Amino acid sequence: MTDQYGGPEGTERPLPPRPPAPPSYSGTASGATQGNPQTEPLTNAVPPQGQPGEGNGPAGYGSSAYGSAGSGTAFHAPAGTAPAREPRAKKFGAGTLVAGMLLAGLFGGGVAVGANTLLEDSNTAGQASQPQTVVVNDKDNVNSVTAAAVKASPSVVTIEVAASGSTGTGSGIILDDDGHILTNTHVVTLGGTAADPVVEVQTADGRVLTATIVGTDPLSDLAVIKVDAPNLTPAALGDSGNLNVGDTVIAIGAPLGLSGTVTDGIVSTLNRTISVQSSAAPEESESSDEPEDNGFGFRFAPPDGSSQDQSTAESSIFLNVVQTDAAINHGNSGGALVNTDGEVIGVNVAIASAASGAAGEDSGNIGVGFAVPITYAERVAEEIIDNGSATHGYLGVSVTPATASDSSSTFTVGAEVAEVVSGSPGEKAGLRKGDVVTSVNGIPVTDAQSLTAAIRMQPAGGKATIDFTRDGKTDSVDVTLGDSAKQ
């Protein structure tokens, strides 16, 4: 059972010296089941000394709170391309406009085995490859991906974290002129193992800046850090609620330590629920009494790239994510997933990959990547900036996966209420034992985990409309959610 709780026109910037070829990396995929895909924490083995390698720790989670100037050249898209959308009003500033165009279940079942964050590991500090600008040689033939990358790349940074003799690198997104940068919790905590990390940021124009941690949020795997520097380029934040399956998206980050890498793909699906095992997840999160997920969970590997012990007791967190086939690899963690308008619509967080053979082998990207929707990420970031931490909704019901009454398969069709906590928001809204929840604020609920993820996407005190079936009849209730941290 589970208890609910992203220069003047016509100019070109010189290309920095080409870095030496990156070393061969091998990462360990944890939780692999032969024949099944698995998610990978985008961790890598330590590269040889003297080789360019930004470490990336796996995805885990650290404590809940701690106490760049990329300038891009704007290019006009060719005639006939779609006009840029007006970004919605936001608390955070937007980057330069470009005309024209950038963790368990498969619905009710599992997607992959073993979680991998997009963090790359290394014990070699200060050897990240030189930042690359988006090069446009033919300005008369700028396509939508190029235009989006030109706009968004100056807002994406590479982050290096060092603690206890280990280092790791990930990516981040500049939010505002004050120097706030959005990334993943597992990036700034080296997968949950760094208690007092040293964090540095390299901007798209090559500046190296010291950063402080404003706060982390393990339940969303999001964090905010801050640098003190002029001439930063804040990202334009889009609206992940306007995404369609099939939309073109562009991933920007530092996979395998290759800063400024741009890949493209489409939105493969929306509202995918993935589960991530995390030893740093809060004690009150879903844990021992939750239903089995048949081995299809997502886990974060340790920052040194070794395999996690499957017997280690861990809690799990559940995330509703955007799934994409844009190439995402170790080092993309915390980087931007952007639309063709150059607006950030997601924060890259994890990938799935085919099961590895021998220990230490890492098959890398197979076209199944995941990003935290920016609408959710923006809300969490604002709360961290304002308060040092973020809140999450609490419903107060325990649920189990609901299966179709006339089916013997393991397919699930919702979350069946097994118990309602006395005095909880769920009880006040009129939910009863036996009700089958099917959606929260329009987000489909196909099993117990997806209900947890949907509820926790909402802030404490937020309003939610819950659709459910009772005795074969559909109904809905409005509920004011509690605070999961206070339960």
C-alpha cells in the first residue's frame, strides 16, 4: 500500500580549441534484469588522469535544504517557419528571443530496471572540455533546432561538485539575473553522498564561478544553486502543459563532459510515472508497505559508478515526467529540454538503457529519456528560492493498484483506496475505501505510484480535482491538500 503524499545578428563567435577525444567511459547499471531495459544514473567510471572527464554522480538524494554569462548570437529563421510564441509572464526572466522557432511505470506497469541519473562521475577535477558555442555557418538555412539551440544554450551551464575526494559534473539552467540556477538534487549532492560539497559553475562563455546551494528538494530531485556574476542569460521558461506527443524537443547539456551538446528528438509521451529508489528520501515517503513493482523501478547508482546492493533497504520517490527520445546521457542531469521556441519545457533527470552485461558496463542512451516538467520544476524552484525548501501535497489515503475486474492480467486501471486516514484531506473530501482514483487535476492515475506522483506535484495547501469510480459510477471531488512534510 502507498500513502499519498532551456550577440548581434549576423555575427559569428570563434570556435574554442577542439578538446582531445573523450576517454572511453564505463558505468555501472544497477538493478539490471537480463532482457529488460533499465534506467541509468548516468554515472561513469573514472577517466584516466589527464583526460577530459567531468564526473557525474548517480542519482540519489541529499538533505532537503542547505542553509555565466552566456551570450548568444540571435539568428532569424528562414521564411515560412512558425513564429515564436510569446512566453507567459514569469517570475524568472527570459533569454534573447529568436524569430522562428527549441523516476515506475509504463502506464500501470514498469518501464525499466535500475535507475540512472544523468550525472557523470570522475575523480579528476577541473578537466571539463571547453565550452562550445552554437556554430552557424549558413545563416540562410537556420532550422528550428539550430534557432532554438542558439537561443537556449547561453542559459545552460556545466556544474562541477567536489566532496570527500570525489567529483561529479552535471548541467544547470540559469533562472534569473540574480544568479539562481536550477539543477537536480543528485547533481549537487553527488547522488546523496556529499554532505558539504564545493560547487563550481562554468557558463557558456567559459567563466568559472563558485556557487552556493540555496536548497534541495529530494522528492522532485530538483535543487537551486546561486552564483554572483553579471551578464547572465536567464532561460525562457515555457509551459509544459502545452506539450503534445510528437512535438520536437532539444536537449542541451554536458553529456560525458562535452559541454554545450545539443541533441533533438520528440516528446514520446506525457505524464509517465517513474519510481526512483533513494536512500536519502524522507522517512515518511513511500517505503516498505508499498506494492511491489515487479522489478521495474528506477534507481540511482553510487557516485563512484559502482553497483548498488539490491538488498539495501531504500525508500522510493515517484516522479511524473516527460519522456523523450532525444539523446540524453551521463552529464545531462539538470540540463534543459527545450521546445522549438527555445523555451525550457523540462529538466533532464534520468534515462533508461538496455541491461548491461558485465558489471561496470554502460550501454548509454537508447532513446528513452525523462525530464521533470518545467511547470512543476518552476514551482519547486520558486519555493526553494523564497523559503529554502519546497512543499508537496498530502491526500491521506493508502492505495493499492486497481485491476480490471474481468481481467486476469497485471494491467492496472487506477489506484484503489484501501484506507482513509481520519481527519485527512481525503476523508474531508469524501473519499471512501474501495474508491478507484483515475485522475488528479487531469493527470491520469493508472496505479498507486502515479497517484502519489500526481498528488506530490501539487503544493501544500493546493487545490486538486480528483476523479474516481465508486460502485461502477464515475464521480469527482475537489480537495484542499495537506503538507506531506507534516505527516
